[in-house]
Amino acid sequence: MRCEHAYLAGTGDIRNWGQQIGGQMAGNRSLQFEPYIEELEGEEIPDAQGNFFKPYTVTFYLIELPEAQQRFMKDDQQRQRINQKIKDHTIVWTPDPTNPRKHIESFEGSNLA
């Protein structure tokens, strides 16, 4: 799973916010992961409007693949789609260019060698 350009109110939110977003992406708020994360702080860069922001990259290491739960999904079709795709694809959330308060979900290639 990968979420790009998520808003971060402060660096103290990185771990909690990453877990929250990951749970939403997977449709399962009980992610099983190792007790450490990798966090990289980038250099300030300008966005398309000329405002500066500092990107952070955070990596969580899952112990097992999550299974989407119906209570966190819009419908059963969405749950089944997530459960199938998460096995061999990367779920990617990117900002919606037409609405900054929304995201676009896509799936990248196969994770299997």
C-alpha cells in the first residue's frame, strides 16, 4: 500500500496518521506490523502554486496482509475487490487533482516475482 502527498499537521502525527491511512486503504483497522518504522525527512520543495512543503516518507513493515472487513467498506463488491487486489498489487492513493479533499485509488502491477 502506498499513499502519496497526504496532509500532515505535524511530525508527531506521522506514525498515527500512517496507521490510520493504511487501515482505511486496506479496509481493516487492525493492521499487523513489526514494532518499528522507517521515517525519512525530505528537503523543502515548492508545490504547483509556489507554496513550500517538506515531504516525509514513512515505511511500515506488515507481518501479514490485511483482509478488508465489510464494516469498513462501502459495499461487498469493494471489499472483495480490495481483498483480491491486495494479494498481488500495490494499492495507491494519490490526491484527486479536481478536489483536494479527495483521493484517487489505483492499483499498480503485480508484487509477485
